[in-house]
Amino acid sequence: MTELTIRRLQKQEEIPYKLLLLADPSKKNIDIYIFSSDIYIAEKEEKVIACYVLKAADSKTIEIKNIAVDPASQGKGIGKFLLNNACEIASKNGFKNIIIGTGNSSVGQLYLYQQAGFSIIKIIKNFFPDNYDEPIIENGIECRDMLVLSKAL
């Protein structure tokens, strides 16, 4: 991924909502965490093609609140690259664990996260119906429960 650069988004720069909404379909829910988080963007040829968001859960644990790759750039290992980068940054900042949540219907994401060394630690029942106005359907499955995965750093 030498042609891909990742950097922290500066406060004065525009928030990449178009990408963030790929992973979380509610701007209202994104706005709950985005202003107290660090956003990292991945650029290729000066174009933003992916991003992730980190937010400290406590002094030892940090959470990936959102991770998204532009559809035209998916399937090229960028998601895995972003996960590894997030783990490196979290570790350098003294965190011992990193967590990420995803829906029960997000089979591709579950595969990717587990391949990257994350393990399911918790299921939050009815998270999506309780927090989103519209049903979310992925892969022909209603997204109901949030699966929380963790990785030791």
C-alpha cells in the first residue's frame, strides 16, 4: 500500500460524511461521536478513498467507531490496511485494547475483523432497531444486534 497515505484529519478540514455514511447510515448517530473522536483519512493520488474514526473508551481501550472504504476501492486490502494502521496508532498512544462493533448482518466485516485478530466479546441485542429510525438490511439479513469485537495490542 505504498501509494496509499493515512493521516489524521485536521479540525478545520471537512468531515468525510460521504464515506462515514457507508458504514453508519445515520448522520445523527455519527454526529454523536465524531466531534470527540480522531478521524484518519486514507488518500491515494490526493483523493480521499477511505477513513476510520478512533475514540477512547477509557484509559486502556480505544474504539474504532467507523471504518469505511469507497466502493470503487473495496476488495483491494485497504480495509485490512486501515485496521492495522488503527492498531498501530492505538498502541503508540498507550492503549492496551482496541474494540470495534458491527452488525449481525455484516458478514464481510465480521470475516475481516476476525482475520485481523479480533474476537467477539459481547452482543448488544436489538442495538440497531433501538438506535436507528429505519431498518437496516445487509446481505438479505435484518441488522438487529451489534457484535462487539476486541483485540489486545
